[in-house]
Amino acid sequence: MRGPAARPRPLDARALAALAANPGCKRRALLDGAGVDKGALAAALGSPMASGQSQFAFMRGNAFEARVKSDGGAELMRLLGVADPTGLQLPDLSAAGPDGRAARTALALREATTAKEWTLLDHPMLALEVAGSPAYLEPDAVVVHPDGQWTVVEIKSFPMIDASADAAKVGAAARQAAVYVLALEQVAARTEGAQVAQSVLLVCPKDFSNLPTASVVDVRKQLSVTRRQLSRLTRVEDIAATLPQGATFDLERSGDELMAAVDSVSAAYAPDCLAACEMAFHCRAAARTDGDISALGRSLRGELGGLTTGSAVLAAARGEAGDPRDPAVAALRRAAALRAGALEAAGCR
Amino acid sequence: MSLITTLARLEAVESGRASPLATVRHRQLSEHPLVLVPLTTAGEAGAPLGALIGTDRQQPRLLTVAQPRDRELRFAFLAELADAVLPYLEAYGDDVELVERNATDAESGKRIKEEVELCADAPQLIVPGRAGIDFVRLLGRSMRFRRTVEQDPDAAYPAPPHVPLLGRWLTHYGERARVPGSSLLLAATDLLNRHWATGQSSLEDQHLGALLAWIDPAEGESGAQAALRAESYRDPRGQLVCPPAGPATDPAFDNRLLAPAVEAYDRVRQRWQAAQDGDEADSWMGELAIAEREIRRLLRTQMEPTWHSVWRAIDLARELPEGARVADRWTRDRWSFTAHRDRVRAGEPPQPRRDDAVTAARKLASRETAQAQLEAQEALDDPLVLAGRRLSGEAFIGEVTDVVMAWSESKRPAPRPLLTFHTDDRPHLGERTKVYRSLDGKPQSAEFVRYETDGVLVLRLTDRMGRAKDPAEGSVPEKGDRIAWTLFEHDQRGGPKLPDPEETPWTHGGPPGTDAESPDLITPEDLL
């Protein structure tokens, strides 16, 4: 579907969290499931979005992570509250291919749980099946406790100032970590004596320094939301079955063909997509052309009853259409009359 | 979002131009605001990259940091920033008027009048967006605990003079920006969003360029087109035509232009430091100046469009007439400024890292009062805002159709005239619900008596008619008067007064205040 020449783009935790935030979007589910490069696709459709990270932020993130993990993991263990991690194991997790690495990780997790020793897994690989296609996830670290508990460690480079960090960023980190916990639970289910902690360790720079500080973040809520949303995702095969014959997202094809293929899968655009999806500009343009009012915000739909397009709302407000007995239409007409009256009184227009 | 706002947005979609959400200006705009357009280094906390600042739109002052990881260069930047901001703030501190206010005499405990100073005007700071307000607060936090050589001769990395003071002022402004209706520190996007509805979502409205594109599009272009251009058009070098309003920069700018320029600067500086003799050092010094100039030029290209956008936003908002009660809220801002001036002059320590329980409770209570007051005042100033309250049944407008004199049944009968009132609005009135109208700027109250028929109701006027048996002239409406009544009070009285900190029981006082003054921990390399 993505074309024979293209390598599949693996799903990562961020993409899964975004997908779980908008489970009604078949377009995103299909494109992600098929491993299509959405950024390149959006560019081919003429609606590219800015992407990529500043190299300053990238360098800082890497340097901070290296610092946190330095000294054989002692610093990280101190943040976990373990002053003297004697016999801390750091198993080697390298293997060929994501499948190999995932298997190696599962093996290391089992061994560590049986050995009942502190173990730090640096960049383990976890596999999770989402909507019928496999996703590979790479948490920053996982710590195995001697009692068989597994804790996800998430290292972020935004600061924790006076022990509080930007709520939006913490929320995003928690949603991402919840996906890791979900994937770990599948491994734990096959491991005797293992249990995955429902809270994760978030490590951030302290104040304006480069010293790490950490906070335990409870992700039970994010976990249940993500679990429910991911299970609600329509299976990719079912979406693909509704595609017209021969539809393809091969980037070698012409723009018109791609456009037709993309438009044959329905999207659920909302302004939040702008921060989470490379296709957002394309979907927004389509939503605007259709006059879909959710392009102005999800909350608008609630108060407008069955009216879903801008022109229908305006027509109802002006008394050109709509049933006046419908409470939504009646409220709109009153609102329009009050607004017009107030503007007239103020001498505008 | 109320239905009226929704309609305004949809009208904007249809017409391709923003539509009005207010008929008057609800925020104070100083005659000489200080505009600040800051930039920060991606991924670093409190590592500013540059700023355009000034009160003269033609001549902004450009401040830059050639290598944001260098503590010396950052300190030099902050010192320059203090030099640009503090004289502006201090100029307002000495122009005062004397105001009488009630106080309690410390010795006798009697109520007395005392004269206190109130600054005649307050300095106003305007940043491009909400992220700018957060950055002001962050800068304040990063500076106010620093120590200068004078304060602590043993400090490992002493800050330049005035930097901790600037930190305290920026903290005060950042904190004040959280009070609803305050205008000391404004974001240009908030200013525009309060007065206009665009045809895009409120999320997209945070982009200053796109927002201006809707409100003020070029001739023959729709707002949506202009906004798209502002959001996403790039030049052949892959740079945004309208750079983000900051403080975050565009990653493409960082990677393609800024990073190579900073690297070049670093290389030249290493050579300069390694130079063997004076002549060689001098020539590298020249190279260094060239490299630094290039970085300054690059940063200017990123900040200048935003600088002009902020001033354009100020122009647009100035075109609206000021709301009648804006000056009242600005007086509160002046009090806030004066109070902080006094704290600084009295040599009090910087604001603590975290408020104690008593301060937090006070702040919360005053912000709740300010919110209610803002909502009431905006509705009274602006028929379009009032329309929203009428739609939700919290206000009604109509005409007096009859006035019948009546008196209260006490020993000294007081006038309690009954008004018959016709309105098409549908207020949520219950028995004896109090309603208010504005009489010469003061609220007069009445209570609901009964409905006569649909749309005709009877109100009993209850105050502001003088002490005599007959009401004072002009205090009772006459037949044919059009009146706007509100169900909400006009003057917000805060809840019951909180006890003084000393009187607060230990159960409510929280833990005692801690090391408010201790400086932050500093490591040799405080950035990675």
C-alpha cells in the first residue's frame, strides 16, 4: 500500500499516544498501520507541515540522558531512591533487527526477574500489536526491582523548576510512558513473578542546572485511557477493505492519484491534530472546504445540535433554514438577533 | 464558548475577515508601552537567545547572545536587558499622587484615614503571545535568586548588578498577568482575541501572524489565505516567511542558519583564545566581531516581523474606544505596581519560590474577585458582551411602561416604587430575585415581584432614592425609559475578609516560610 520501494515507518510511542487521542480518525490509523511516511505524503499533496527538531534541543536531550545514565546507572538508581545498588546488572540488549531486540529484551527481563537483583535495561525494545499491525517501542530505560517489579523510566529535557514542570509537557510524557507500560504488561503476563509498576519515573533537569531530579508520575489514568482507545481502533484490515481497488499511498505516484487515495479514507480533523499529525494541514483544508464546524474546535459541536456545517448554522441563525421548534435553532436565532442588535446599538458596521 | 462567539467565528469564516467580539476596548493601553520580543534557545531553560525591546517602534534595541551556553555572554545579555527595562520601570516610580485610604491605627485599634502614595501611571509591558508571558515569568524566576558581588562576595558566579532586581520585577509582572483584567503585562494575541473572532480555532489564534492576517488582511485577500501564508509559507531556503512569534524559534532556522553561524563563532573564538601574540589576537578579534554580527543579523530577521506585528496589534486595539470601566481596573494595576515599588524600596527579600498557604489563599481570593468584577464590568461597558449575558438569562433590557409609587411598611416609610417593565429577553427570575442597574455609575437595585403577562414584569425599586419619604429627583425611572438590568452585582465584594497572617490558625497557615532568599544551586557548567 505504501509502494514497493518505500521502507515502512515504524510506529513509535508518540504516534501511538496521538492515535489514541483521536481514535475516530481512520486516515491516521490506516496510514500509520501501513507505515506510510505521513510527512512526505503531506508534502506530496501540497500541504507540508514543519517537522523536525532543533539540533540544539536534540543535543541537549541526548547529553542530559547520557548524564542521567552515567556512572553505571548509579545516578539513576539514586533518583529511584536506591542509595546502594550493589550488584546492579546492566545486560547487553543488542541484537539484529527490532524483532531480535524485542526478543532479547524479553529474555533479559525474565532473567532479571528470576535473578531477583536490581537490573537496569538501557533502551530496551518492546513490541505491541496495534490495530492489527506491530509497533516497536523504545523506552529510555526500564528498571527491574529485586521483588520482580518493573518500572519505566522516562528522561525528558524540560526543566522541573521548584519541583513543578510544565503540565502540558508532563501530560505528554505520561501518555507516552503509558504506552510503554502497556507493552511491558504483555511481556510481564508471560513472566512469572513479574509485575509492572503503574507509575513511572520522570527524570528532568532541576531548575536551571543540568543536575537531574525525578518525580514519580502515576499513569493509571493515561493507561486506562490508552488501553481503551487502542482497543477501539478499527482494525487496519477493515479500513483497508473499504478502500477502492488499486488505491495506493506510493509516493512515486502522481499528486492526483494520492489525493484520491487519501480522500477515500475518512478523517476526523480537530484543531488538536495540528500539534500531533503531519497530515493536519491537508485535513484542515478539506474540513474547511466542507464547512465542517469541528475545524473551529471540538467543543462547538455540542451546542449546535444536528447542525454540522458553518453554512447550515448561519442559515438557521438568519431564519433561512431550520425548524424554529428545534431548541438549537431557536437559541441560534436569539443569539443572532441579540448580536445584531448590540452591534447596531454600538454603531458598528 | 457562547453561541454569540460561535456565530462571530462562523461569520468570519463566511466573510474571510475577523468579526468584532467587542465594541469597546477592554484593556488599558499605555501611551508608551514597553514592547519585548524575546527568543530562547531550544531545549534549554532560561537560556535567552536574543530580544528586541523598546518603547519606540522605529528604534528597537537589539540584544543577542552569540553562544547561549556561555554563562558570561548570558549574564551580559541579562545585564543589558536590565539596562533596557529598569530605567523604564523606575521612571514611573517617582511620579505619585497622594490618596487617602482607610487604615487601622496600630496602637489604639481605631479606624483612621491615612495618606499614601499611588503612582500616577504604571509602566506597561507587552509581549507577542502567552508563551512570551510564561517566558517573562521564567526569566524572573531564573534571575531573582542570583547574587551579585555586593550581596555575596564569595558567590562562585556572581551576577551583574541589577540582574536580581530585574528578576524581581519580571516575577511581579508575570504574577500580575494571572489576575483577570490586569493590563500590566499583556500578550498581543490575548489583546486581539479579546476583541475579534477569527474564522479559525482558538488554538490557531495563538499564532500572532495568522491572527493578524484574519483581523487585518491585505486588500483582496481572504483571512484564511493570509493566515495560511503566515503559518506555513517558506522562502527558497526553507525559512518561514513569517517567523514564529517566539520565544521558541523555528527548528529549520536553528538547524540551517543559526547552528552554522554559532559554530563559526565558536571556531573563531577558540582561535582567538589560542592566539600566540597580540597581532594575531587582534586579527582574530576582528573575525570574532564579524561572526557575532552575523548572528545578530540572523536573530534580527527572526524578531523584526514579530516586533512590527505587536505594534500593529497595539494600533488595531487603539482604534477601539476605551471602555468606561477600564480606568478603574488600571487603578488596581497602579496599586499593584506601587506596592511592589514599596517592597523593593523597603529592601524586602525576593518573592519566595513557592507562596505560603496564607499568601496563596489571598491571591486566589483576589483573582476570583477580579474575575467576577471583570465579567460584570465588561458587560456594563459593552452592549455586545451584555448581549451574551442576556442570551444566558443573566441580564435583560427593556422599557418602563408604568411607575406606581409605593412605600415600605415600617415606622418611617421609605419609597419602594413599583415599575412595570416590558422586555423581550428571558431572564432567569425567581421570587424576590435581586436585579441591578447602573445609575450615574453606581448600582441601584430592585427586586422581582411578579410577571404580569409574557414579557411584562413588575420590579420593586429598593435603594438609592435618598432618605426622605419622597424619592430624590432622577432616582426613579420614568415611563418610557430604556434600562438594562443585570442579575449579577456590579461591584464585586470579595468573600469574608481573611485573617492577618498572625491571626491565621496553625491548621490553615501551612508550614512556616523557608529559605526564601537562598540562591539556586549552581554547577560549573549549568547548561549541557
